Amino acid sequence: MSTASETDTPDTTDSVLAEQLLRLTRRLHRIQKRHLEPLGITPAQSRLLRTVAHLATGQPPRMADLAARLEVVPRAVTTLVDGLESADCVRRVPDPANRRVIRIELTDTGRATLRRLRNARTDAAEEILAPLTADQREVLGGLLNALADAPPELHC
């Protein structure tokens, strides 16, 4: 009994779409990295800075909060914070209620870097979306929202 090899199987619409999404993701990452390089920030550091800013409602987030939100191990957050701290973008501060807990807060340099990051991300998005018309961008936005907002059981 012989089975067709994977290369003999015609591409389905879903497999073609999956490949297109992967290619677009890689392209987006390359372009975003190129726009971030002049700032001296990696994409992972950029994500951490945005997360610190987003979670900093009231008091700065704990390292554990950042790890959970970024879906990484705490050691990865420590490495990212070390790099951003050496660039004076964040600082570690003890929790006033529990001195064993360390919180991460943005510095003035970090807030300025976030503004430059937003501009770099906008520039990267404009580069990627350049081939699309305004109508196509609107349709794409709706499609991306539908995918991003899909219930978890549909993501399998």
C-alpha cells in the first residue's frame, strides 16, 4: 500500500494561507527589526517596554506579571530588563508592601524611547502596507480583527 508523499499532495487553500501568513510574519519581523536597530532596541525589548507601559496602571508591574503577559520564562524577562536597565529605559524598584518583590518602571528615557518605537513601528507598517489601497487596508484590518478575536478553540 503506497501513500502519496507530502510533495505530491496539492496545496489546499488553508495550507497556502498558512504559508503566506508565515512569510508575511517573517517579512514583518525583518522590516520591524531594521526600523528598530537605529534605536538600539531589539523587537523583544520593544515588546517588553510596551508591556511595562501597558501594565503600569497604578503601580509598576512585577517581573512575574511581565513574564506571564509575554508568555516567557522569568529568566527571559530578567535578561530583557537587564538590557533595558543598562540603556536607562527601565529601573527595578522594590514593592513598598513586600520588599522581596521587584517591580519594573519606565524611566524618562524609556518613555522617550517608547515614542520613538511607536514611530518606527508606524514606519515599518507603512512599508509593509504600501502596496495596498485604502480600501484593501480596511478589508485587511477587518480580516485581522476577525482572526485576532477568534475564540481560543478556533486557534487549534
